[in-house]
Amino acid sequence: MQHSKFVHLHLHTQYSLLDGAIRPKELLALAHDYKMPAVAMTDHGNIFGAVEFYENAMKSGVKPIIGCEVYVAPGSMTDKTPPARRGEGRAHHLVLLVKNIKGYTNLCKLLSGAYIDGFYYKPRVDKEFLKAHNEGLIALSACLQGEVSRLLFTGQEESAERVALEFAEIFDNRRFFLELQDNGMPEQDKVNTAMIELAKKTGLPLVATNDCHYLRKADARFQDILLCIQTAKTVNDTNRMKFNTDQLYFKSPDEMIEAFKHVPEAIENTIEIAERCNLELTLGVDHLPDFPLPEGETVDSLLDELARDGLKTRLAAIGIEMTEEGGNRPVKEKKPTNAKNKPDENDHSEWAYLDRLQKELKVIKRMGFSGYFLIVSDFIDYARSRDIPVGPGRGSAAGSLVAYTLGITNIDPIRYNLLFERFLNPDRISLPDIDIDFCYEGRDEVIRYVGEKYGAENVTQIITFGQMKAKAVIRDVGRALDMPYSDVDRIAKLVPNTLNITLKDAIKEEPKLEELRKNDVRVAELLEAALALEGLPRHASTHAAGVVISNKPLVEYLPLYMGQKDNIVTTQFPMRDVERIGLVKFDFLGIKTLTLIDKAVKTIKINRGVEVDINNIDLSDGETYKLIGTGFTNGVFQLESSGMKELLIKLKPQTFEDMMAAVALYRPGPLQSGMVDDYIKRKHGKTSIVYDRPELESILENTYGVMVYQEQVMEISRTLAGFTPGEADMLRKAMGKKDPTVMVDQRNRFLDGAKEKKIPKKTAEKIFDLMAKFAGYGFNKSHSAAYAMIAFQTAFLKAHYPVEFMASLLSNNMGDAEKIMRYITECRTMEIEVAPPDMNESQKDFSVSKETIRFGLAAIKNVGAAAIEQMLIAREEGPFKTVVDFLERIDSRRVNKKVVESLIKCGALDSLEKNRAYLLSTIESSIELAQSRSRDRAMGQTSIFDVLPEGAEAATTQMQMPGSADIAELTEHELLTFEKETLGFYITSHPLESCKRDLKIYSTASTEGLGEVRSGSEASVGGIVSQLRETVTKKGARMAFIQLEDLLGSVEVVVFSDLYKKCREILESDMPLLVTGKVERDSGGGRGEPGDTEQSKMIASEIILLDEAKRLRPKKTHIYAQAEELSKENLEQLKGLLVGSAGNSEVFLRIFYPDDRVVVIDLPDELNIDPSSELCDKIKELMPATTMRFL
């Protein structure tokens, strides 16, 4: 193929964040069409996309040239002195292109230094740094922001010549080129003329580029919108960053040759440069870090030794003693130390463990992963030695016995029939992937340990990129186009709440979007731009878990990045690309639930003197299953959502296997397929269990004949069709991906194998089809076991130690007022007293005294960690006797007036003086008196207070203060308002406490329950307005955003102008309201912690006073009941409850059947009722899954 005679060498992909709009795949497809032999990527200050670009280019048959447009500091890169005048001292641009692997390594070092040492507005290098790392790089003088170009533009030809020759000296041997561009800008024309003259004078070579920022000319508009998003401006702003040209696109070779026909050498030099750039990256070869070994050991021998020792310890715990020869025998002389965790001897002999261990070790050593296991085991051992809680395991790693013996996981894979091959496929070498859960508060310490052990230069975290996804890109583009918020909000909310949905699919699924696009020019423009920009990376951040450990300094493999807000150093490559270049990543997840468990266990020991070994609790504990089966699971890991509670109430788990199944089943696929209902019926004996082959019983009996787990599919293929473990894992993957071609091959392989085992073809086909069906819903059993373990542990603590558990739960969520409010309400339901903060009683966190929870000081606003530490140290001398005593003993530099005001307002000083109004009015005089007494003591002067007897000082101090009798205490409303101000919620009472029964009757959902209301549906929520923000629309009308608060939380409500006009007065009245409107929800980013929900908001259609709702009284009552709860006995009792609450509200009974049928019965008039919360409670007690709605 005849190649083109031009190559683009200055180009910005999507990784020039919110500046470049070129997607690598589209770029390479066009470069291939243009017959370009090569193309370069030169993003601003980074090579985030280098591996992705390199791999796609190699597949496209286009040579990839890795490069970067770096920022060069005017002086030293470490000098961050602000310039004297605007524009002075700005960093200059310089394009660097990689020739070879040496150049790649040098570019990695340059970019790492630019972020870590040289960042000042931009990541900067300097000329000294360039001199030290110039080898293997070619430099271009860059755009109008290049130093040479700037000097030429301002008429400083001599200085431009000096700088050009300076760069030519750094990049010798014809490695510095003067850059020409033809972009339609007059400034550029001026610079081009001067640049050509400079080339003639100095003999430096020229090169033609186009500083490409978008792919096609028509995309200039979209790139301009992208710049507006970056700079938080709109297209209508006159004073904003803007490219005054539409020429920065990926021009064809013919266009470039025509533009530079007067300097053909500038075109020819692009080919020369491309031919000189020949970087070859080695991908797919792993670089495992070196694990420090004792003398005489290898990684294999050490792993053998540690695994066998660990197995010996694990077996001893269940009553099996290993022999010296490596075998084992059951201990007959004594009972097992933990009999409840002993494996079923009918299924697993004591030899099963050693046999499994030997097989796993053989695979691990053959694959060369012994060092990997030693590294993971070592940092987990460190965490435990530092009392940092570690999770029981996560993901497929829980299926490894080696991981269990090393203490990496804490779930016996043989007992729960977890498969090693689900973790490591023996037929295919791929790096293990072990996710480790650490206590949220201790994660960073473990990362520091790893950095110290393997060298800080060899360890770092991993970058990740936030993308402009469907809803977000609509909002971003809408703001940039200066469209009214309400219009943009309405359009964004039309996008279905489907995970990872694209805008293209959203328009197909939601007819209103297409209708708006056709009928509204502005919406058409919005959607066109949003479609063009969707999926582009928006910002860089730190991956929540990924940590990379290298065998040598990381800059030998990749460049580093440092976020300027948090100063966390990460790789410049995302996780997939880190792995592609052979670096090994480890997942360190910070899990707040482990912190919760740890705090609860420690609190139990302090409060009750009981040592709870949370890793060895009785997994058959009846009290725990009773709590779970009633859905009383707020705060319990993975079991907190109302949907999960409903599942648990129906399922009534009684074994740990049931817990594992609950975790696996509560997902959209199983729920929507009817699989969950089938499982529950089988468990409760309402549907018979039939196995198509006797061999299936041992595989499926724990899940009542339903294929719940991926591992079951693997076991069936091995048992019925003779698949090897590796083949079984390949089948699992194929079924998950549903590739038709691969599935045909797998089906034939299964049928052939079944035939050899004399299984009838029709039976084999039926079983394979069932496997294929359920594999799409199947869950990783190892992952289910790990999550179920943490869920059971938290439920166990809540069931047996509710006070300590709730105190720890509150401490764990101190930064989240919504959750604190919810859990305090839960405490009241559990009849646990939550006492207000008290300066003489409270600790930093929520604490426990017998059966009472005391509020934590850290939850008080404006009271920081330094102030708390100082106050607690001062309290060690003894309780504070008076406010002045308190003020005298603390350091006023840390505990300032603002802190003291917050302590007074929330009631933390009530034990010293009950009248908060008095304390607030005398705060300054109290501080002055305390400081005066401190000064006197410091000068050695004896005060009368120093010689007074015990108890007299408080009274005397009080006499010196302004008379409290003259100052009336705050009203209840004022007291509650101050509590809300300082704590974020009400604690001693709540303005809605007196009307909570009415809220229950007239609300169709609480703020907490809105997460379970379908987006787009209508709901009514009662509460008070805690915040009101008024704004003016583009048309000049007033609208409002309010926070509506009830006893369980709050929700944002949008009140558009027409409704706001009508109800503005009652919104400002502090009176309880009933808000009716449409529920809208954006996808949340929960990671499985308790309380993670999607963010709900309401678009109000009606707002009335709660008293008005009571006056109107509901005309209709709807009872939503599950068919399985409507036994004859329950129906009779329900009728009796309705008769006993006679009234005028018509009753409709809606019966929901497992097959999705709904039957609605209009009950006779004699069963009309007078709605009340008491009736609701009684019906709920009779039928727990039943809900009621009043209209």
C-alpha cells in the first residue's frame, strides 16, 4: 500500500482532559483511511492514554508515536513564585516525541517530576530537567504558546534565536524542529513567517503540524462546548477561553501538503520523524515484585512451609491434627475446639484438605505466583499485628485453600464447596486477583507499610477517570449552552436509570427524548453535542482500591501523576493499562463495615467485659437468624435496603448457606426472572424439588435444586460431562458472555462428554439449556460467602449487643447527618436511649454507658479534632465543675469562642449550667474571667478560689457572673433550632414528634423509603422545611429548592414557579407539610456499604399543610398484600381489624401473586375505615410484607 506523505505529529486526544475531543479508535480508523503510516498523540502534560493508543494503533496497522506537549517553566520548575504581572512567568509549551524505549523511560521521568516537583497551575519541567532526560526524545517548538513562537510574535527575534539554539543543544543530532501550523489565525501567520526566517538563519529543520483537538471540522463546535465545561463558562460568555478558529481538526494529507506547498521540507520532515520513532512496548509480560526471603529459602519453599503450617493451625481449630509426615489424623482424645465449624465428615475426610492444598500449591508454583501469595499474606499479617481489621475475603480468592491457610481469607473453601478453579484457571496463566478488605481507618497505614517494605519509588496507587455519562453529559452541555436549569434537569431525568446506559439507547427507550429533539431546536442542539461528547473522560482521580507494587522504580515502566487537591501520587495509566504493561496491582479496599465491627467489639469489651471473637461466632445462632428473618436489618452489611428486607422476610434464612443465597439472589436478574420466588417456594416446601439426574442432587441440594452460583455450573459440567476444572471455568465465562459461536462449541463439548457418561441426549440438552439460562444470573459463590460472613457478623452484633452495635454504627457515620438521624430513630425504636453530648461524659466518638449511648463530640459542628483532643486531656484532671472552670482549663487557641458557642448550643455544657440562653449571653465575660484567673495563677497570685473548700468554688464563681435569673431560657423551638444547627439534626426531641402518627397515615413514603419508589412515580412525603433556596429562572420567575425533613432523613424537593407562588407562605411557616410529587433519581455510586442508595429528589406538584391533609381525610385506602400472607385465618383477622376501625374511607385490597398477577378487590362499604397509624401497625404486625397507602 502506498503511504501518504504526511503524518500528524501534534495531536490532542480525549486525555487532554476537557480540551481534546479525539477518541483513539476513531482517530486511528481515519488515519488508516488516509493511508498515514503513523500518527502521534501529544496530550497536555500527560500520557494517560498511551497504552490504549499504542494497542489500538498496532491493531489498525498504523505506527503509534507516543508523545506529550509538556509545560516548560520559565525558570526553575521548583520555583512557584507568583509572577509580577499577569501573563509573565507562564509555562511554555514544548512537544516531545518518543523515539525508542530510552525515550519512553525519559518521558516517564519528566512527566513524573512535572507533577510531583514542578506543579504550579500546570505540571512543569525546566530546561535543566530536559537536559538530564533528553535521550531518545525528539522535540518540536509547539504552538503559539511555545517559547520560540511567543518571542517571535512579540518581535524578539534575537531572543527567539537564542532559545531555539538552546533547545537544539539539548536535543542535538537533529532532534529539535521548528513547528509551523496553518490554522487560520492571523497570529499564527505572523509567527510562521518569522519561524521560516529563523530556520534559514539557524539551519534548524521545520515541521508542519496542525495541533489537532478534534477529528473533523464540524466538531469544532463540540470542542468549544468542552472548553466551556472545563472553565465553567457558557458559550454566551464574552470573557472566556476560546479558540478563534475551526481549523484544529485532523486534516487530510492532501490538505496539509497544499497548505505548506511553499515549504515542502516541513511536510517531508513529518515522515522523517515518524521513521525515527520506533517505540516497542512489551505488553503482557508480568513483572512480579521481589519478596524478601530468609537465607536458604525460595518463594516456592517458603510458600510450602507457610501453607502447611497454616493448614495445621486451621485443622487444629476444627479438631484435626496433622502428622509430622504431612498427613493428618482426627483427634480422638478431645472434642473439637470449635465443633460448630467442623466440616461434614460424610463429605470431606481429613485427607481432603492436604490433597487440595497440594494440588493448589502445584498450580500456583507452576504459574510462578508463589511470590504474589507471600506478598499478600505479609501485608495482611502486618495489618493484623497492628490491630487493623481485615475482611474474611472477597471475590473468587475465597475459593483458595492456600489463601485460607495463609490467613488471606477466613472462609473454609472445603466446608462451603468453593472452587479454586474459579480463582485460578489451571489451564490458562493469568495473574491472581485478590481483593483485600481493610478497616477504613487503617487502610492507609497498610499502604504505607508496603511502601516502606518495597520502596516508596516502587509502590503507588492507581489513577481512574470519571466519564461524562448519559445524564451527566446532558447536564454539563446544558450548562455550557446556557440553558435554563429546569429544562436541562427535565431532559436529564428522561434518561432511564439503567446502569451504564448510553444516550443513544436512552433516546431509543424514551420516546419523549426523541419527541423533544424533533420539536425543540435547543434540545436538538443539546442532544447533538451531548452525543458527541458522551463517554469522554472528565477528570482524573484515585482508584478506590488499586495499589501497584513493582520490582524496580515505577518510572522505569510508567509516568506518575499527583492530584493537587489530595497530593496522592498515582500511576498515569488506569488499572487495565497498568496490568497490560506487566505491573502487578493489589486491591486494598477500605471498608467502613470492618471499622464498625472493630469498634463494636472493643466497646463490648469495655462496657461488658466480654471478649467477642468475631471470626469464630456460631454461624447457626438462632437469635441472629431471627433478627434477619424479621427484616430488622438497618445498619447490617448488604441487608439494609427495603427490597432486601422484603426478601429476607419471605426467605427466613436459617443457615449460613441461606445467607449466601440471599446475597446472591438480591440482584436485578434473579429478581426479575422469577428465580427468587421459585427459590423461596422450594425452601418452604411449597414447590417440589426434582433433579433431572441423581448426580445433580449433591451439587444443588443446598440451593433447593436452583442454580444460584457460577460454581454450580462448573461442577455440573465436570460431573456430568467430564470437563476438566480449567474447561469448566472457560464454560462459565462463555455462558456469562453469551457468545453464540463459543456457546455452540461448548454445547457440543458438553453433549459429547455427557454421552460418554451414558446420559441421554435429551436430558443432557435440557440440563445444558438450564445451565445457560441460569449462568446469566449466577453469582460468584466465593463472593457470596465473603459478603454473607460480614453480613452475619454485623447481624450477630446487633442481635446480641444492640447498644454497642448502634453506638459503633453512629460513630461510623458521623459525617452523614442523614444516616445519623435514621439510626437515632432506629435506637428509639429499639428503646435505646441516645443521650445528648455532655462535656463531662462524652468521648470523641459515640460511647456506651451500660444501656445508654452518649453522643460523640466529633459529631458537633465547628468542634475539630484538635479541640476535642485538648478538652479530653484537660478532663483527665477531673470533671469540669463550672463553665469558667472548663474555660480556664482548656487552651483557648484550640477551643475558641466559636467552639464554645457550638458546645453551648448543642447542650454539651448543660451539666455545668442548664440555662443555654444565659451561657450564650455571658460567653465573652466568662472567657475573660477564665483568662484572668489563668493569668493570676501564672503570676503566682493566690485567688480566693484556690483556698475554698470542695463545692464552694462553683457557687462563688456563679456569684461573679451576670445574674442568670434575669435571662429567660430559650424557647423549645430555639433550643431545637440550635441543636439542628450544631448537630445537623434534632436529638432531645423533634418538631415532628407530636405528629409522627399523622405522617404515617398521610405519607405514602418516608424520605428513607423514597429509594424504593420507582423513578417517575408519584409519592407523598410529610415533613418540615429545613432549608429553602430561592432562585430566579431565565424568564424572571421565582422558584425554590427545599430540603424536606422527616424523622428518618431529608430529600431535596424542586418547587417550580407556578406552585411556588401558591405555597411560598407555608414553605416559610415552619409548619409540618405534606408534599406530593414525582420521584426522580440519579444513579448512585454505592459500594455495598449499609445505607448506600441512589440519590432521590422530588418534583413537587402539590404542597399543603399536614393539618389540611387531616381535615380532608383520605377518601380511599389501598392495602397492598402478598398472596402467601393471605391465609384464611389472616383474612378473618384483617376483616376484624377493619370492622374495628369503621369510617368513611373506601378500602381496596390489592393482592400480589408470585407469577406477577395482581388482583384488586373493592371491599364492601361495611368495611370502610377511619385511617389511623394504630390500624397500620396492627395490619403490619399481622402481615409483615403488607403496605398501605391513603389517597
